[in-house]
Amino acid sequence: MRYFLMVGAVAMVAACGGDAPVTGDISEACIAADRRAASPALCSCVQQVANQTLSSRDQTRAVIFFENPQLAQDTRQSDNPSSEAFWDRYKAFTELATQICQPVEIG
């Protein structure tokens, strides 16, 4: 099942071709975090993967990690079953986004 989800997400992202940027809470947080590798194209790609792998509720929760990385660490280490389940979904999202979305080198 996980394989099919990954193949589907790859196909969806590839089909978009980057022509029209995809915006949402994740892409906006990505740009706002002002990290060196962040670009509209990269953040759009990450948003596309989020749309395929995370519910809107999970995306809202994940946005906070851009602003407060310590909260991500706290969530990862939590013994709360709900937080553990969320972390599994979030980790799968980040792994897939890492495989699909590559930072664009400028200059």
C-alpha cells in the first residue's frame, strides 16, 4: 500500500510539471521560514506532496514545525498515541518530499 501511495504521489507531482505553483499552509510556511534552500518551486513541490500524504488537519499541525522546530522534537519523543500516529504520517511525508522535491540551485 505504501508503495502505491508513493508511486501515486510521484506521478501527481511529475504531472504538474511545476507550471503552476501549488500554495497552501505548508508552502506558505516553507517560504516564510526563510531558509536558504527554500524557493517557490521547492515549497510548491513540498505542498503537493503534503496534499497527497497528509490530511488538512495534519498539515495545520505540521506548519507549526516550521516556526517551532522544538515542537517537532517534542512530538517525535511523545508517548501519546495520537502524537505517535501523527509522527508516523509526518515522517512518511518528509521522506517522500525529500525523495521527490529537490532544491533548485541558483547562480
